[in-house]
Amino acid sequence: MNYWSETIKVNLVSATMSPQIDRLGQKLMRDYEKVGFADDKEDLSKLSPEEREKAALDDMIRSIPKQVIQYFMEVPTQYRLIYLLAFLYLRQKEKVIVFVSNCEMANFVQALILKFDWNKCCRRVEEEESKEQEKRILFGGNVFKLHGDMEHEFRKKNYFGFDKQRGEDEDGSLLICTDVASRGLDFKGVNWIVQYDPPDDPEDYIHRVGRTARGANGSGRALLFIYEHERGFLRYLKQSKIKPNEYEFPDSKLANI
């Protein structure tokens, strides 16, 4: 960058301060200093790059609202999607965000939920199978998606479509998304965050969980799906002082899927 002069001051502004942004600032800016990401007692300029990353992560962990209740659930590989559908079936009157790893999975889950006749797939035991019923869609059809391959106007429409739903006293609302929705977006009244695919690191976990319990009086829950071989990620979270509780899903609720 060849723009420097004695009369120009340059600020690098980011909604979140990741280690990558920190390194970029150190590389490109003269007399680089971070503002607003450390306690008054701590001088980040005296820390090593590794210590800066740890300080930034600790700051993010402190930002997780106290009222967020965090869970994890170990799910057998072949039943992962079934557990997700059963969980969503029970939460239809609530506002739920599901994080997946890629755009194709977001498209697939949304299409699956919208096209299935859930009266047939999730019939309650006490219902008469011979009784004719209208096609039923979960969340009253309020099923949205958000990912990076969508056109801007379509993303905007889905964002506001999901955000305006209140949940609880009416049909709920469901958003299937990638990490494009994990930062910088403020959704009102989200009851549950479901991480169907685990994030790559604790920082991404924190950003996802932060989509619920917004505001001073907000509350919410977060559920992390893991395979048996992914339990190492829980140890990784615990090293970062994040300790979700195990979520017990009643097997009886799977019988109707």
C-alpha cells in the first residue's frame, strides 16, 4: 500500500476481530494498534501473536450472553438427518436457525422440509391413518435459507422473511444457513440455534451461538450435533472455557419419522 502520508490517518474497521484481520492490520498498517478489544489493564502491543489470538478469543467468550443455554448431542451417522427432522418437528412453534456446512446442504434441507407431506411422515400414533388430511408443512411453510450462492435480492427477501416471524403464539420460523449468517446479522427472538455441522473452531461456534439471546432481556438455547469421532471438538471447546451440557433426545420421538 503506497497511500501513506503524514497528513492521512488510516483506520481498519471490522465487525469482528479475527486473528486473520489482526495479522492483516499488523502487516499493512504503520504503528498498528487495536482499539476496544482488551481490558484496560492489558496492553495488546506487548503480547505475542499467539497471546493476541488467545486474548481475542477470551474476549469473544465473555461476549456469549449468560442466558444462552448450550447443549451438544452425539448422533449416530446414519440417523443424523432423522434426528434433525424430529427435533424440528417438536419446535414448529418456535424460531430456529440451523447451521450447515455448505450451500448445497442448505438447499437440500429446505427443499426436503417444504416438499414432504409431514402428516404422513410424522404421523402421531393416536391419529387415524385412514383419515384424509391436508398436506402439512413444518413451521407453517415459513422455511427460509441463507447462503453465499444466493443473489443479493433473494438473500434480502429471506432475511426479512425469517426475521419478521415471531414464533410461539403463531407458526414458527426456520432458517437453514451457512456461516454467512453467523456474523453481523441481528435476528429478533431466536429460540434455538442448531449446529447440524460442527464449526471449524471455537470462534465460529461463538459467532453462531451469538445469533440467539440478543438484547438485554433475550434468552435462547443452542444445540451442537456431533458424531462419535467428533468428541475431540468438545475437548477443544472446553479448553476455550465453553462447556455445553449433553442434550437427551427421547427416542420415542423418533418412532414417527
